[in-house]
Amino acid sequence: MRVAIIPARGGSKRIPRKNIRAFRGRPMIAWAIGAAQRAGVFDRIVVSTDDAEIAEVARAAGAELPFTRPAALADDYTPTVPVVAHAVDALALADGDAVCCIYPGVPLLDGADLAAGLALLDAGAPAYVFPVAAYPSAVQRALLRDTNGATRPMHPQYAQTRTQDLPPAYFDAGQFYWARAATWRTGLSIHANAHTLVLPEWRVVDIDTPADWARAEALCQVLQPV
């Protein structure tokens, strides 16, 4: 069994109702559901939510809503792993089932990347699989800035090192995480126990602010013009 779990709570603060706000004419969560459908690798696409309106929109987009997420797992501080573990248990999945957590705010998500992640999991990747992208500049040369505008190196030992001599660093693309149901149940840390696939940085937007939203719409217009 291969199952997509899309966690979509109703209490978004920085962009109210973000998960169902219209993004280029479609509810945001519909983009995640559509990408999962196009990937062609899932037996079930399930949304975990505490919100009746989100549930209605998700059903209309083709997802299942077989349970309601408990309020205790829907606050501002609940991490991803317990939410997915709850869904795994609510669906009574077998330990060997492949489960992919797909975040709801991912309009640039490509179904082919979901399939590639599953291939890595099936090939024996340790615990989790998720996508990353490279930082556009060397993080070792980052600067700290005081309120008065004064700057200083965050890592002074690298201040004179050429950027091409520094190893690249990567950030979590914030799109999806594959793992076996048993792994989700253990509560194992994702970032410390994973294999990753690299996406181009221009295809990754973490939508947390109105500025992020505007950037994502602009990129989506170019990448998916129709």
C-alpha cells in the first residue's frame, strides 16, 4: 500500500486560511492533491485536518477524509511526525506500507519528484526520503546584521575563504517526506535519518508570508502557464 497523507490544519496565522485560499484560481490544497494524483504512485490520498471547510474543499479535489485530526495535534507547535503517525494508526496501515507526507502549500510540486522519492525508498534508503535544494550562496560566508546596520561574519574563520572552496549546503525543500509506516510510528527524527534528492532552487518556495505567496505565483505562472 502506498498512501499520501496531506496535513492541513485550519489555524494558519501568517497567511490566514492559507490551505484553501485561492492560488491562481484553485484552492491551495488542490495543487498538492493534484500533484499526488499525477504522480500515479498512490493507492490512497488522505487529508488530515481539524477543519470542516478544509475537509470539504479537499473532498471536492479528490482526497479522502476518513478521520478528523484531534485538536491536540492541530496547534501552532505540533511537529509533522506525530501528525503523520496519528494518520498511519487511524488508517491501520501495515508497518511496511509506504507513506508520503505531502505539505498542502506546494503549488510547484512535481509528481515526478514524488515518484523519484518513492524509488529511493524502495531501493533501501534509510528511514526517510525528502527533497532538498542548494543554498544560492555559501552559508559559511553568512553575515550577521545589528539593528544599526553594522555587519560582521557569522563564521569569521571562513571570512577569507573563496566561496568555490567551501562545500555546498542544502535546505529542506518543504514539499514531502517518504517513509515506511513503521518509521512514522517510531517518531524518528526526519533530518537526522534520511536520504535526499536535490531539486533546482528556483523550483522551491516555502510559502510562509505574503511575499512568499507572490513569488510562488510568479514562478508558477512561468513554470505552469496554463
